[in-house]
Amino acid sequence: MPETVFDRKPANSEATHASWTNAREGSFWLVGVDVQIGDHAGPTGGSVDLVVVGAGFTGLWTAIRAKERTPDRSVLVINMDSGVGMRASGQNGGFLEASLTHGRLNGETRFPHEIDRLDDLGRQNLDGIEATVSRYGWDCDFERPGTLLVATEPHQLEWCEGDEVLDQDQVRRVLNSPTFVGGAIERTDSALVHPGKMVAEMLRTARELGVEFMVGRVTRVVNSGDTVTVLMESGDGIVAGRVALATNVFPSVLRRFRWHVVPVYDHVLMTEPLTPEQWESIGWDGREGVSDMGNQFHYYRRTMDGRILWGGYDAAYTPGADPDRTRFANNPAVFQLLAEHFFVTFPQLEGLKFTHRWSGAIDTCSRFSVFFGSARRGRVAYAAGYTGLGVAATRFAADTMLDMLDGADTERTRLRMVRSLPIPFPPEPFRYPLISIVKWSMRRADRNEGRRNLLLRTLDALGLGFDS
Ligand SMILES: Cc1cc2nc3c(=O)[nH]c(=O)nc-3n(C[C@H](O)[C@H](O)[C@H](O)COP(=O)(O)OP(=O)(O)OC[C@H]3O[C@@H](n4cnc5c(N)ncnc54)[C@H](O)[C@@H]3O)c2cc1C
């Protein structure tokens, strides 16, 4: 099979290995931020108007938007971790994309009749996040420097679309890598954030709005007359008017949705701060969020304190339903591969060290975008399936769940995207081999000028797929 640039090895293999082996394990974003929920035995009143299960971005947005929409509604967030945002919401790249559908192309394929509307709603959603950050004065490094897409293989040049299309010299003037052969800049439809600071600020604001928080694992939600009861692993039960399930990649409290999401592990490295000379050697004054264009792709960005986050490429599916029990988390082979790709991309940074390394589970569904469910006579709503693009879409999902729980007929609840479900994945023992062969096919397409084999073309035609 022909090579891609990422099949090459960096000049100094010892330095590459040494660059990441002493890196601290755990998300850089969660160091030094206060996300702790603290002790709280349960709701202060007898029953609660709205229980939110899960305190990542989806749960936090749902709680905040619920209070903003109806201030006198009592809201309790129950989270199984001791802090908010300790899973994907505190582990991600911090890229906010306006697209609700994992890109225009994916949305056009799956929702051709409403893609323009979905794109508008996505832009409104991103603007809504920016307005919220500014209204509450969230200190979360929010910035809108645009996105740089880079082609590292000639066949990717025809995919370069955006506000500015760049040839090889132009793209290397924006960000200097010998691997870039072209690129494109998209100026308006994205933003960057410090995810750890953002979840900490969301916790602060939610509390100021009167939201209560509690640590515990929810196991079931059952009907009880005109209300529902949220059953906890501890044996306690909490009576609630409405329940929003924001549990992402974790096994759904509603069993019927357990086949719709598979956990896919994505790895990330964070460098030490670069010196002024190192920054000069690569440029990047525009601070754009960057992504390369293969089926297997890297995402990378600057931080406010002068580091580079470098993640993606080799996402691995975890057999079994529980993402907590995985042999694919923090895989040394993947960190080594990521470090090799980093120094192939930026050979001028040889000697730079990574200070943090981590991995997180992505809630992959077969259509690559959030889906919704409801149960218990409309008193329970569920949202999951962001497939690696949930930092911004979680706010849209929160509003949609609240519409559903309020019984409101809105533009959102009428969307086909909201009313339809992705095709579920097959059970094991078929799932793992199927996903492995799809991954192999995607790797092969990257080495074969992007040409997709029969399996990928069939899955494309069926509207099925696998991505990080
Ligand atoms: C490495 C990585 C990089 C990513 N990069 C990006 C990116 O750059 N841009 C982007 O848009 N998206 C990215 N994503 C995806 C994005 O982070 C997620 O889509 C988003 O954070 C999902 O938020 P959430 O609140 O739904 O889930 P989570 O943050 O996973 O929160 C779920 C919460 O539910 C709780 N919970 C689960 N089950 C229960 C239960 N039974 N009882 C009580 N609590 C429960 C958990 O404790 C957790 O706090 C990335 C993801 C990963 C892992």
C-alpha cells in the first residue's frame, strides 16, 4: 500500500519516545480548576421539578437553560463522579463547531431537506454560547480565531473549501509544516475554549441560578403516578416531575438505547509551553484551530499559555458496553504514534516535551450526530451520540430536551434530526469485527488517494459509519 506522510518516522526516534513518557496522565484541562460538587445528601424539598442525570456539558447546559427559561422550576443535577465535567467534557480538544451534524457533508447526506435550517440553528447555537459566556463573565478562554483545514496529501486538495483556499506556500505561511500541501480557512463557524474552565464556570453559574447538585449513580427511572422516581444505586429514590438524561457514552438508563452508541477511545497529548523562538519557527499567529483531512485525522490548537494540544487519529472501539472497563484507554502505542506524527508535522520542534497525556471515550453513533429519545409518557428525555463533536452541540441538545419535556411544539422538536434515531450497532460478537474492518478500510482509503472500498461505499449508501 502506498505511504502517507504519517507513515514516515521522525528523524530522532529516541527523542520522540522520551518526549511523552514522563507526561502526567490525566486531562490538562482539569488541573487547577474547581469542579467539585461537594457533599449534598439530596434535594432540599420533597420532590424536584426537573432531575438532570449527568454533569458534563449536556447536563450543565440543561440545568442552566432550565433555570433561564423557568426560574422558579427546581432543578437537581445528579452525577456519578465527584466533580462536573470529569469525563468527555473535561477531556476534549475544546473546539466548538457550529455544525450540529458533524459537518455540512454528513448533514446533507442524512438530512438533505433540513440541512440549511440545521446549519442556521447551529450558528445561532454557537452565537448563543458566546453570548452566555459574555453575559455571565465566564473566564474560559473563549476565542473565535477560525479553523484551518490542512491537506497533507495531494488528493485532499480538492476537499479544501472555506472562506480562503490556500496553496502550499500560503498554508505554510499561516502554519509552517513541511507536510502541508494546501489548506483552507473557515473564519466564522467555530470557536475555541478551555473546557475545564468552562465546566467550572458553568457549575458556578448553575449554583447561582439555584440549581442543586448531588453525587450518585442513577440506575433506573420508573413511573410513579403523575411523576417519575429516579432510582439510585445507593437504594434512594428521588421523585421528579421531569428527568433529562445526559449520560453520553455511559450505558443509557433507558435500556432500549444501549445499542445506539459505542465507546471509542481518543487520545490527546499536550506540550510544554513553547519558547518565542519555537513559535517563530512555526508561525501560527492567527491561533486557528487546525485539523488535517484524512479519514483518520489529527486535531490541534494553541492554548492561552503557549502550549499545543495534539490529539486524534487512532480512535479505538472498546468492546462491551461500559466505557469504564476498557483496554483501550491511555494506550502507550497510541501516545507513541501521536508523538511521531507531531514531530513529522513539526520537525523544527524536536526536543519539545509533552507534559500531559490522556484519553477519553467518545459516544459514537452510526449517523455521527446527537439523537434524542423520550420515555415514561414524555416525562423522560435522553440525548447522546455527538460522536466527537459535542462541545457546542450540547447546548442545542439541552434546549431540545427541555422543549420535549415541556411538551412544546418548536422548530427543534419538529426536526427530522430530532424525531429520528440512528441505526443501532449490531451486538457482539459481530460488532467488534465489523468496526475493526471499517477502520481498516478507512486507513486503506487514506493510503489509496481517498478511494473508498465496497464496504465503505455500501455503508455510505446506507447512511451508516464509524468515526471519532
Ligand atoms: C478526547 C476527546 C476529544 C474531544 N474533542 C472534542 C472537540 O474538540 N470538540 C467537540 O465538539 N467535541 C469533542 N469531543 C466530544 C465532547 O467532549 C462530548 O461530545 C461532550 O463533552 C459530551 O458532553 P456530555 O455532557 O454529553 O457527556 P460527558 O462529559 O461524558 O458527561 C456525562 C456525565 O454523565 C455522568 N453519568 C453517566 N452515567 C451516569 C449515571 N448512570 N448516573 C449518574 N451520572 C452518570 C458522568 O459521570 C458524566 O459526568 C471530544 C471527546 C473526547 C473524549
